[in-house]
Amino acid sequence: MHRRQFLASATAVGGMAALAACAPGTGTTDDPTGPSSDEVDTDVAGLGDITLRVWDQEVRGSQDEAITALIKAFEKKFSNVKIDRVKQSFDDLQKQTALTLSGADVPDVLQVNNARADMGEFVKAGQLLDLSGYAEAYGWSKRFSDSVLSKARYSKDAKTFGEGSLWGVPQTGEVCGIYYSAKGLKGIGAEPPTSWDELRTVLETAEKAGELPIMLGNLDKWPALHVFGPLQAAYVDPEQITKLAMGNAGGDWTDAKNVDALTELADWAEKKYLGDSPNGLDYDAAWADFTKGTGVLLIGGSWLGTDMAKAMGDDLHFMAPPAGVGGKVATTGGTGLPFSIPAKAKNQVAAAAYIDFITSEDAMKLIAENGGMPVLDTADLAPEKGVNKEIFEAFDTVSNDGVLLPYLDYATPTFSDTAGATLQELIGGQSSPKDAAAALQKDYADFTGAS
Amino acid sequence: MSTRAGNTRTRRRSAPSAVVRGRLTPYLFLLPGFVVYAAFALYPLVRSAQFSLYDWSGIGASTFVGLGNYADLLHDGGFLAAIGNALVLIIFYALLPLAIGLLLAAVLRRAQVRGLGLFRTVIFLPQVVALVVVAVAWKHIYAPDGPLNTVLRAVGLDSLARGWLGDPGAALPAVGFIGTWLEMGLVMLLLLAGMSRIPEDLYEAARLDGAGPVREFFAITLPSVRGEIVSALVLTIIAALKTFDLVYMTTSGGPGDATTVPSYEVYRRAFELKDVGSASSVAIVLTILVFAINLLVTRIDERPETRGGRR
Amino acid sequence: MRVSPAERTMNYVVLAAFAVFALFPVVTILRDAFSPRIGVSGGIHPENLVDAWRIGGFGASLGNSLVVALIVVVVSVALSLGTGYAFGTMRFPGSRVLFPLFLLGLMIPAEAIVIPLFYDLRTVGLTDTYAAIALPQIAQSIAFGTFWMRAQFRALPQSLVEASALDGAGPLRTLVRILVPASRPAIVTLVVLVGLWTWNEFLIALVMTPSGRHRTAPLGLANFQGQYTADNALLAAGAIIVAAPMLILFLVLQRHFIRGMIDGASKE
């Protein structure tokens, strides 16, 4: 192409620019105001034939089966409602949700991550329905403890996280802890650790015995957060961690304690406790390998238990991390992703009824039967034996006697991205603990300073 | 671009062509295509440029910030890494396939081997497979206990085995190598097209002078396919700069930002970090980069010949 | 031309080496697709394909891909015939500015336009429709199609059009009755290329269909990867399902296609 022609074309394109005069972002705002408790309509049978569109990320064995069973029961109870369910992985749902909620074609119910990056942003944009009215009408505030619901509460401007209106209701509980294979521990002549020092000894012994001490697949960037969370609690006061994780002012990532925790993680990586290349291994491939006998410990979320137990049976065990600062057990966990209703949802009445149905006491039983961990009555619903019994007990102990720390990526709209990349670099040895702390602090301080 | 000006120019000045009398007729044929093209390619490009001047989260009101987004890019670690990575990827997507493609095309031209067509088809095959599928296949090959490491360990190269996509030094070349695998067939085919037009008597003459295959290649083949080399470079460089699918599916730009590329940054900023203005500014920089590299590469081709009056 | 036996052997070695390299990932994934799943004993497991089809909902996503590919191919090829016809056989003021404008489209990456496309089409309520996935791809294909068909029409002997004029045919009839039949190989190649690109397109399909109702096959696979990465066999089976239609199409048409590519490339 000749230059003169190129210039002529460029001029023509430039001319079109003049046509495009209107600035981006002049769309209409949604109305997020939900009904108050006395205007709430709970009559689903009278709605006529409808299709309720539900999006969730419960793709793992136990939870998938529980949801399938619940949907069947719901459709039986309300024969005029047909449920159109779309399930996809957490990552995919998270990406999809941001695009979808801004459009007109939204599902009626969907799972939204509690984080400021997700729920916080959607609340700020008025894209979710305020569920406070429904909560009162259906008695959700009585059904759930304050600490559970607070993780789905934001002020209407989304500046405050933890109080204010209710934007979602969780169904399951989650806790990050330590999985181990009884045979694996025995093979290196070790016992389940009861303190952090014992844990360190186990790691050292495993490494010397030529075993992989901790199985971690961190290709997806976020899994390391579930290892670092419990480890952080060994150094840092839970109250501090909560501030940092909720993105409320008053914390400092660069203080000595946090740097110590980051240093230990880097140290583990350097000593190959996390394997040769945790950053190159897929999250799901990691636990699959663990079930085949690679690795002595796996630090991760309770949601993996059922799938891993299918392959490992009674050999698989779970424990909460050893007690941290102040002798209290503190670890990352809380509730599963809450179910929310988009402000533009067409069938809000049925949507609220669905959320009520899948979080009811009967539903909790069904979840437990299918191997998931319900957020309510966890200790009572614990199975007789197996890894899930240990998981349920660990959750119960941590929630009642210890502290369930919020996920670190709740903190700011960009924290998931920042923390994921930072921990990858820390583990990979490209960044020092000090630099990592500084990077995390920058994201946190930029956000808390601005709001 | 074209060489075939031909006799259309010299015919009757008035009518657009032998069968077209009306002066407006050419525009009627152009119009439908142009409207769709302008509305869904040119106009959005202009809008991108406009978006890049605003600070906007994709929701609600936007703020005009002038060139602020571009200024921010200058000291944005993620963006600079992406540009650097893209330049490295060009080596793997364009230069390596060019070297391989030249070798293969030269061999195929001379070869007289049986099953020539089969080789051509097989080596071109990667082009046909969806990148998403390619990513699934290679992600598995690069896994810590995947086929690549199995092979390395089997031949005693244990020290080389690693989680290729998670190793900060290895991840980018690993992604790039997928590009080499993808593009070599395309480059080969383009060059083969060029070589098929070289008159056989040129080679006969060279052979009479006693030229072997190597001298023949440098004296005759290589200069004759300069045009095709340029086309191949343009296509593969564009492919290198818009490696979105592979990065999205294999590494999400990690570890850290070791494999992030401008096209992935566009998506990440717009739809994950919800910074539409910054994403648009990256998109515009990416476009300018593509245009600039194209102009540069095309100039290499045109310089000697434009004087010779190609048109 | 004579080639020494030593060189011929070398040629074989080089070609065979790269053929193996090209096939290696494909073979790996084929092998994985039929390997046992987690907790299943050895042997060959073709039922993986069936399970992957069912669990991944590939019936629906392949159907969506087919619809989108058909729309894009038919519309963009039809429109490119028009633009290529005008640029390739007619003289008119402005052609030297307009043609480069079309060529520009060859260089505009989808990344550069996808953001405003999403927000602007959302404003007019077009996201989550086949149109939203198809129109941007039609626009990009027109840029290429114009370039491709112009080269093809220019390469045809001028006498074709002149003879048609003597028969008293108008411009449209000349195009449809004379030029198109004479250009069949080039058009077939264009159809295959556009079909291939559309089938494999990821970013536009990803962004323009947030509700997931019109999810195309590559997206279906990406989604499937999120859910089943632990089960490599199932994932590989899904990958085979998505890649198969284009692989088969290519293998069936490979002779025409590769010849068309070679002819087309040398027309520039």
C-alpha cells in the first residue's frame, strides 16, 4: 500500500471520528431497590408457568449432586416452575457475570463472589437486588448467624463491606485446612502435626525422604492464597488479617509479621516443599495427582474433600491448621458463594423462593447427604465417618472456637489479580518477600486511601 | 499491492467497465459490503480510540481524562511486560517459522519425494485446529508430569524437566513455541506458492554453472520469494501480537506477568479489572503497533521495486 | 531435475521430522481422549467421547457454531463478491482511497474493536444474539474477501467481461453467470478459510455472548476445561469433538484447498 493512499484512508477514518461524538457510559441505571418485607410476594404457585434461569459454579461432585437434587425437589414443589440451570467453573462464572449483569439478558439467580471486585462492584452499579425485604419475610436473618450473612452485606454505595443491605445468601460452608494421606504420613514416619513447628518438621522429613511435602497447583494464580491464608494466621493477628482481607482501613501488609509470613512461604518454595514448579501445575491436576499418591500434604479448601475421597477412601484425612497467634485456630474460610438476584431479573419472586428453598434446613440435610458441607447445623449433620466428618468438625471448631478469616481477595476490586500474580512471583522466586508485601500494600492502600 | 494494472486502464475512459455503463454502478456493488465493514470494523475502531480518552468502569458515567490513560501506560509494569513479551513472541511466531518454512518449502520444491502432498497436508494441519484445542493439547504436553517431561527424563535430561508454563524463564518460550508449531505450515505453504512460479530454466541455467542445492537456494529461490516472505511475516507477526486464546487458556498471563500480551491485557483490563479506558488505550497501542510493523515490513519489500515502477 | 540419493534421504529425514512434530500434539490428545478416566482401569475408552458430548453440552455449542459459521460465510462471501467485482473489474473515482480502507481491515485486530462492540451493541440490545457474534466477523471477513476476490477477478482475462458485454449482459449477470463460475476454486478456498476462522474464533464469541445461550464450540471447550481439568481424558475427548468438524472438512477438501491457497497467494 502506498503511503499517500494510507494517509487518505486515515483521513477518512478520522472523519468518522467526528460522527462518534457521544461519550461512553450513558446507559440507564438499574433499580436495585428490592421490596420491603410487607410488600414481599412469596406466592410462587400463582405466577403461572415460568422458567427460572439459574447460574451456579457448583461443578464439583458433591455440590453438583446436591444442587441437582434440590432443583428436582423445587420443581416438584412448584410444578409451574421449570429451572434452566447453567453450571460453569468459578473462574468462568466470575468472568461471565461481570459482562452479563451489565446487559439486559440476565439470569434470575446467580452465585456472586463476595469480594469487592465482584459483589462490591455490582452493588455499586445497582446491578443486584437488595434482598433485605425477602430476608425478613423468609426469616433468613434468623436462619443464619450474623457472621455468615455479614459476608454478603454491603452498604448501598458498596463503600462498607460487612454491614448494610443483604445482597446474597450462602448455602455451604468452606474452610481451608490440611489434607493428608494416612499412609503417606506413616511412610515418612510422621504424625499429624499439632503445632506449626511440628508441621515444619513434617515438611522437612518429607523432603528428606524424597517425597513432595505439599502438593500445590498454582497455574491458575489463586490457589496459593489458600495456602498462604492459614500460614498468615500463624504470624498475624486475625483481626489484622480481617481488616486486610475486607479492604477496611487500618491494616498494613508491610509490617514485620506479614513479611515473616510471606518469607516462610518463599522459604517453602525455595526448599522445594511445594514441588519443582507449583506455578506450572493446574489446580485440578494437583488434587488428582494427590489422590494418586504424590505429595504428603495438600493445603486447600473443604470443597475438594468429596472428590478426593472418591479415589482415596479412608486414607484421606483433613485437619484445621495448627493454632496460630494467641493460641487460636484461625484459617481462611467462611461461606460458599452466596446466591444473588440480579436487579433486572424477570422472575424475582420465584428467584427469592428458590434461594429460600435451597438454603432451608431440609436443603442443608440434602447437601450433607450428597457430601457437601452445609453452612447451617454443620456439626449435627456431620456424617459418621470419613474425611467429611473431619471436615465438618474442623469447620465447626474453627467457626465456634477459632476465627474464620475472610478470603484475602475480598479486599479490593483488583486484589485477586494483584495477590495472584504476587504470590506466583514470590513462589517462583522472582520477587522477594519485601517486594511482595509492598505490592500487596500498594493495592490495599490505594483502595482504602481512596474510599 | 497489485501488479496487474493491465489493459483496464487504457480502455474507454468514460464507462467503469465493458458491462458497466452507469457511473454509480460500482458504488452499488461496493455499498453493502462497505456498510457492514464500516459499521462493525471501522466504526468500533474509532470508538475504541474515543473510549481510550475516558476513565470508565463499564458501568455508569465516564470521566474525560484526555491522554491520561496513555500516560499511565508508560510506567505500567503489566503493560510494558506485555509489549516486551509480544516482541519476544514475534521471534517464535514469525522468525522461527520463516526459517523452518524456507527449509521445508525448499526441500519440498526440490524433493521429488513420494508422498509430497501428504507431508504438505500434515505440516499445514496445525493451522486448522482451533486454538482452544491447541491450548488444551499443549497445556497437557507442558504439564509437570506431561509427555515433554517424560521424554526428557527418559533420555536422562532430568535437570531440564519442569512445569514449563509455570517457570518464569520457560513459560514465555513455551507459549511461543506453540506459535512456531502453528505457523510453520502456513509459512511453508505461502513460500511454496512463490517458489512454484519460479521458471525452471532459471534453475537449469544455475545448474549448468555448477551450482549445488545451497547456492541455488540463495542465488535463485530466496530472492524470488521475497514477496511471499513479506506476506508470511505480516500474517505471522499479526498472529504473534494477538495471541489471546492461547494465553487465556494456558497461563492467564502468569506466572506473575511473564506471559501476558497486549491482547490479553485488553481483555483483562476491560472485563476483569473493569478499567475500560485503560483497556482501550492498550487496544489502540496494539493496533498502532500492528500497523507500524506492517508498514515497516512492507517497505522492506517495496524499496527496491517501487523505483522500478511496480505500478 | 535430478536429486542425489544422499540429498533425497536428507529431504525425507527433514520432512518426516517436521511431520512428526506437527502431528505430535494431535496424537497426544487423541491418545488421551481414549485413555481411562480417574479411578477407571486401563484399556481403550471410546465412551469418553459420549460422556464428554453429554456433560459438556457440545451438541448445543456445535449447533451454535454451525449457525454462526453459515451466517458469516454466506453473507461475507456474497458481499465480498460485490466489492471484489467493483475493485477488480471497474474503474471509478475514489477506488484508490477506498481499497486501502478495506485493506486496513486485514490489520485491525479483534482486540481493538471488541470493547466498543460489546458496549455499543449492548446499548442497542444486540448482545447475546447470533448477530452479535456474526456481524463483527462478517466485517473482518469482508476485508479479507474483498482483497481476495479483487485479486481473483483481476487475474481473469479481460476478454471474459468483454464477451459478456457483446452478449448484452448487464453487470450483475456478468458477475453471476461468467465471473463467479470462472472463479470457483478461489471462492471455495475463501469459503473454507472464512469458515475455518469463524469456527475457531474465540474472543468475539467470548465477549459478545455473556449469557452463554449462543456459546460456540471453542467457548464450550474453554468452559469444559474449567470444569474437568482434573479429568484429562474427558477434556481431551471434548477437544476432539470441537476440532473434528474442521479437521474432517480440511482433510476432505485439502487438495482443492491447498491448491486454492497456492494459487491465491501467487495472485497478490
